[in-house]
Amino acid sequence: MPLHTYQCDDCHAVFEVLVRPPRRAEPAECAFCGRPNLTKKLSAFAVTHSELDAIRALDPMYKRMVEDQMARTPEAEPMRHLNRLTPFNAASDPGDPIDF
């Protein structure tokens, strides 16, 4: 369901209107001042996660390419950093506890 963006020519307010497919009626008045002088603006669009997956599916070698690059970059291995951490029970003075 598309969002249409409008700007009021009188109060210059910008607002969005959700337009459902069966009816394509434009708003008759400004949502802020109530005057009928509206200009339709160019709206931004969103890419959903499923569309991103569809783009990745266009290149079946994408996942393999990323995995090969990760294998060639040892600094990118997350376990390398976790293995260097000192456990709290092994620290000589872990400091004051943190209240979240």
C-alpha cells in the first residue's frame, strides 16, 4: 500500500496519506490547516527484506563470494576476538557491577 506525500501550498505542512489500492482518491484538504491547496510531492520508496533476498538470488554465487572473502580475511573472524577476552571469573579485579 503506497504512501503519498503532499505539501500544503498555504501552511507549507508536509504529510503522508496511505492510499489503499481499490480507491485512489487524493485528500481534499490539508491535514493541518484544512485548506484545499495541495501539491503532490515525490515520495520515497522502501525496499523490503524479501526484495533484497530476491536481488541476492539473482546472483547465486553471492553467498559463496562473501564466504570466500571472509576465509581470506582472518581479522573478520568473530571467534578470534572472543577468544582474546578474559572471563569475569578469571579477572583479578573486574570492577564494580554495571546496573542496566
